[in-house]
Amino acid sequence: MKESELIAEAQAQDSSITTVLEACEYFYMNGCPDEMSGDVESPVGHFYRVARWIVYTDSQGFHELQTCESELDARAHFDVVNQEYDAWCDKEAT
């Protein structure tokens, strides 16, 4: 999916959306991320994926947008970060 396609899809519901981050946030806030995991208190933060974009949120509420080459790449990267988060959870539980 191209950036313009993601933005256009979100704009169909909210015409004020102008950036990829705003479009991703729109989908997340309306219950439509492809995947989500994490915790803002963890080293990797809270994170979610929309198509080929991953958005990270830290404990201060700041967002970081990562753009992957493809949705497949984004899924693979999401899985790696999710494994890091799971390892942190396991360590915190002990």
C-alpha cells in the first residue's frame, strides 16, 4: 500500500487527516490496527502495525513511525519486536 492510499482511506472517514502517522492513529483509535502489542513502560514501548507502518509510543506519549518496504517486512519486524517485548514480560514476571 502506498502512503497516499493509506491517507485517502482514512480521509474517507476524517477529512482532516493529512499524514501517514495521523492515518495510522485513526485506524488504531477506531479499533483497526493489523496488530498491536507492547506496553509504554516496556523498553520497546507500545506498538502497533497498520499495513507496512509500525507506530511506537513511549511512556511520555511520543510516537515514532517506522516505514517498512512491504507489509511482509512490517510483519516480520513486528514479530521481532514482539519477541523482545515477550522476553521483557517474562523477566518482569520473575
